[in-house]
Amino acid sequence: MQHPLSLYNTLTRSKAPFQPLHAPFVGVYLCGPTVYNEAHIGNARGPVVFDVLTRYLRHLGYTVRYVRNITDVGHLEGDTDEGDDKIGKIARARQVEPMQVAEGYANLYHRHMEVLGCLPPDIEPRASGHITEQVEMIQQIIDNGFGYESNGSVYFDVPAYNAAGRHYGKLSNRVVEELLSGSRDNLAGQEEKRSPLDFALWKKADERHLMRWPSPWSDGFPGWHLECSAMSRKYLGTEFDIHGGGLDLMFPHHECEIAQSQACNHPTNEAQVWMHNNMITVNGQKMSKSLGNFITISQLFEGSNTTLAQPYSPMTARFFLLQAHYRSTVDITDEGLQAARKGYRKLMNGLRLLEKLVLPADVERAPDTEKGDAELRKLVADCYTGLNDDLNTARAIASLFNLLRKLNGFAANLATLATVSAVAVEEATTAYHTLVVDVLGLVDEPRANTEDLLRLTLEFYQEAKATKAYDKVDQIRAALKAQGIVVKDTKAGVDWAYSEE
């Protein structure tokens, strides 16, 4: 199966035609959330980007297995090998089970992903459910000479790994000597390590740690980096096609993942293509709680954040994230979000006119539509050109607006449809709908308030009664009844109720 899709590979720092290892099958792994609090806007970008990627791959005819994990244990504070487990710390503070914390935030995350238009992954493994696989992977790393036990914990031996001709730092393009110089002053509490570069594969649980499992080395828990390596291997094999995540995960998380997979039996770079979406800023500043510009997904939808002047709908947010290339930064501003809302609604209005593009019966089609067909097909092809160029959704959306401008011209004067063939029009309208809805995942959001519409309808009903326009009274009653609503005339006035029939 040959398609012109090219992707930028962080590992090679180059863009190349995408060639699956086992076409038509494609394996995609995305690092999912650590469910210790509510996701913020930045956490939504990766799922939206890779949702579009998997949608597009399927549109191209590939059979995709999309895996997105949930980290519910082992992610320590500061992303280091010391400190509290992020979920465990919240659980102790609330005096609840850690899994209550994880389950609550995982459920909220799922609700947010659904309204953002992200299709659920094919497999969503949890770290706590794959301890056996992680223990087996650690044992392989130890047996191969790249891991060691220290006081019940197990660490990856980075110097031994490099001495064997491997390259720790090849993904992030970091030099070991520079990493060492930056880490020697931060060794407090890490005396168990042979080198400051070494990272935890298994940590012995102290008395504070609520989540622990038995292992050959101690009662403890897996290292954060190990979890994704073990789960991706289980569900996608020793090497798969695409591994995704935010740019902030490239080092150390993804760097460590590659090292672990290289140190196991059947060594690989884990994925042949590593893709990283860029970060989000707020009004030109890095988003952080200390700056007071930290915006959760709920706050975006509700407008309950002082940084925002108003709420923004999920589809507006999705369009906003997709109108920039995934490797570019995105700056959250009210002006940008308002512009995104206008752009999103313009695309939705385009969907509404597609079925209206029919040549009037009294107009004859031109005998030669070759020029018009070529122009229309070029506009469609441009939309795909953007997506094929490293999933450039910004370029694809711009091309969709160009196509929409042409379709709007037809809608404004249906007689102009005579300049193109029916086949070309069908191709264009199908492509527009497919790209907007099925690939970009943008769907119409109901904007009407049901209560307000009912109140307005009842006002018309009362006016019709007052003027004795009984045909309109009956018409309104019948229309509402068809929607499961009955009108109730009472001494206190007009009201409505759900039909119980």
C-alpha cells in the first residue's frame, strides 16, 4: 500500500515517507495521562493530534491499532526517582485509596476526550495492571548486563549501556558529558545509583507508599519510564510504527524508553517513527500554576478562569488546536479562541450547504466541463497535500476554506454548477465532509438552549390563542407533541410537560 504521507521523525531529525513495518497494519502508541489531577489544555493537544493521525491512517486504508496508556502508579514528583508517588500523595491527603483518585480523574479525562471528539483508543492499558510484564522486562535488562539491584531497588546502568556501543541521548540529541555535568549537584537521596544518569526500573516501597507489589528484589513499584516500554511491547510488539507524545516527554521519558527496549531481548528503538507535539503557551507565557495562567479543560469549557473572558466549546478548542501544525507552539488567547470559533462555525456552515449543490432542472450542463473539473479537483487535492506533509492540519484547514469558498460560490448561484460535472461535484462534497468530520473530527455542536426555545414557542402559542389563530395553535401543539412535549393550559398560564404516552 503506497500513500504519499510523510512524517517527521524526531529520532532521525528528518521527514520521510511513512512506510509501515507490516502494512496494511499500523501500530501507534501515545503516552497517556498520569491521573492524579484534572488535565489542562496542554494535555489535550497530544490526544487531539494523534486522534487525527489515526483517523487519517484509517482513511488511507490502514488497519490501525492505537494504544494510549494510563499511568496510575510510579510517576514520582518532579519526574525523578525520588519523592512521593503523585497519585499516592493525593490519596493520603484525602484519606482514600489511590485507585479512587486514579479512577476519578481517569473518568473525567475520558469525558473530556469524548467531547473533544477524540475516538477512544483500541487499547488503554494501565500501568498497575501490567506489573508482571514490567518485572519480566527488568529481569531481561539485568540479565543482559544493563541493570543492577541496590537496596531493593533496580536501576538502569547508563554507563554500561553506552560502553556496549549504545547511545543514551540519541533521541533528545543530548551528550552524556553534558548530562553528567548538570546532574552531579543533584544527588541528594540518590546514593543507591552508581551514576547520576542511571534511572529507576523498580523502586523499593517505603512505609509511605500505598501502592506496592512483590518482586524478586523487594515489595515495590515500577519506574515510570518502564511502564510504557512494557505495555507497548505487549500490545504492539518489540518494534512498532509510531510512538507519540508531548515534546516535554522526549527527555527523559522517551529517551529512557528507547534505552530499555535496546537493553532487552530483541533490542529495538521501540518505534521506527517518534513524533512529538509542541507545547502550549498562554498569552505568550509558559502555562504554570505559579503564574496564575494554568487552565484546566473544564475551566476552558466553563470560562471559569480569570485568564479567559468567556467559555469556549469543545469543538472550538479542537479547531483551535488543529489550526496550527503539531510541531509548532500554540498560544492560548481570547482573540485566538474567538477567531477559532468563527473558523469552526464557517466549516459547519459548509457542511449544511453540501446537499443543496444540485444543478437546477431548467439549466443545461456545459458540454465541456474539463477546465471546471480540474480546478475543483485541484482544490480537493490541496487539502490532502497538507495532511500528507507531516500531518499539517493548519495547511489542510486553509485549503478546506479555499474549497469552501468555491462551494459557497456554487450555492450562491446554482446555475454555475453547469461548469463542472456531477461527478466532480460529488467528489468535492464527499471529500469536504470526509475531511472535516471523519479526519479532522469536527462535528456540529448544538448551540440552542432547549428551555429558551420552548419559552419562545409558548409565547407564539399564547399570541396565536389571543388572536384566535386556532390553526396556528393546533400546528404548534402538534409540532411540540412530535418532539415529546405537551402544552398545558392552566389558570396560572401556559406551561409544558413531557408527554407520558
